[in-house]
Amino acid sequence: MRYDAEHKEKTRARVLKEAAKAIRAEGPHRVGVAGIMAKAGLTHGGFYAHFKSKDDFTATEGFSPADGMVRYINFYLSREHRDGRDTGCPVAALAADLPRLEDLARARYGQGVARLTAKVQGQLAALGHEDAAEIAPSLVSEIVGALSLARAVGEPDQSDHILQASRRALKQRLGLADIHAADIQMADIQPKDRVQ
């Protein structure tokens, strides 16, 4: 039976969604094609119709640059994002695992970091930061590091404090401390909008 391009794209998206959940929850070295395909309701062999091998900073559109940046910082450094490892940003979820993986995996991870950094840089430039190219890598490092630490510590109050202090410090540093934008919820970030 032949399927149209739309069906193939929907199937591919379903596989990617299951793979992203598994990688974030278990780490990239523990994920197998057969398990991912089973979770997606597909056969192992069907994987290769979509992929050659195993081997967005968004939700800011439609808002002012200041509101968009505050919304993103609030989301990224939230309890919901901290607790949503299987649906959150893969940059933070995979940071500790990547140094032990092969060069190709690290290169692809680097591409994801570069895309996130470029989006942050664009938002900072829209805010009027002339040094956006210098600030963006630092901001990405700070949010990823803070989220990773908040996930790693065992004491809930300590974890919450890391998130709260980091949100406050970043907004202060960027001149956004007085902006009270509505928070983004995890459901507001569509899979296509997340950094892959």
C-alpha cells in the first residue's frame, strides 16, 4: 500500500517524538530502534523508510522582544520544564551524556546548541543588545547549567531556589527585571518548535 507524503511526514514525526522522549528519559546510549518503533506503533524495519541510520527557542513569536525573552527564561527555568525531562529541551537533557559518545553525536549536539544560541542571539539583538553575539552563548550556558543542576540535586527546595535565583539574575542582567510577561507552559511549546 502506498502512502502520501503527508502520511509519511506524520509517521516520521511520531517516531521522532518517541525517540526524543526515550533519549531524554534514558540517555542516548540506552535507546534502541526496536523500542522506539514499538512505542510509535510501528515495525522495526519501518524505521529505515524514514531514517538512514540510528546514528526553537520559540513560543516568542507574536510578542515584543522583551516579553518573548522573559517568557522563554520563565519557561526554561521552571519547575514544569525541570520535571519534564522527556518533553523538555534536549540540550539540557543530554549535556552530561554527550562527552562519552562518538564524534558524530557530539557534532549533531553542537549543531543543536548552535541553533539555540543563534535564536537567542537574534532575540537579544531585537532587544537592542549590540553585544548579542557575546551574550547569547553565555545565556544559553547559564540556562542549560541551571536547569541541569536543578534536576540533579535531591532537595526540592534547593532545586527550586536554583531555578528562581537564575531566572531573577538573568532577567536583571538583561534589563528585563520589570517585565511581567505571561509564563509559557510546556503545552505551549510544540514539538516542531523545540530545539532538536
